Amino acid sequence: MVDIALSGGLFLYYRHPTFELLCTAGEASSVDLSFDEAQALFASIASACERLEIVQVKLDRLSWTTDARLNPKRPDRVIVKFSGALGWGNIGLNRRHLLSACQEFADAFGTN
């Protein structure tokens, strides 16, 4: 089983053949994702962090925005906003931790 912590109360669990994205920040909730959706989510996170931009991805039941623009006061902080089947939230996460989670996903599932 592959479990990936995105930090800040966000976790991705592999439940063959699907994934479960779990948020424990506030009231716990989760949403099931297909492989393609999980891959698109991690690609959007990696793209935002590497390009220092805002990147949004809309999946079947989830809208996810990664705001990785540099903040001079907190340069390693990334803001993630999500809404849909997971509920809604706005969480500050660590850039290095997010990129590490993206690499962990790529290593486990052979994606870039």
C-alpha cells in the first residue's frame, strides 16, 4: 500500500485500483480519485511549485488550486484551496514537502 502525506492534514492513500484523498484539517472528509485524476493532481502541484505560479485543476468531483507564488515573508509556504466532494478548505503547506510528495508519487507509479 502506498500512503503519501501532502502535509497539513492532507493524505493520499492507494486503494487499488483507486486513490483516496483524505483531509483531516477541520472535519475529516475524503474523495476517491482515479489514477488519471491523482496523476493530474500531482502534476498540477509540481507545476505550480516549480514555476512559482497559481495552477488550478478540476477533476470530476474536486476543484484544486495550488498557489505557489513566492511570499517574501514565507518563501516556503504554498497555499492550497480545494472544494467539491472533499468539502472546502484553504491550507498553507510546505513547498519542499509538497515537491517531495510529488516525487514519491512519481517513484511509486512511474510518472513524471
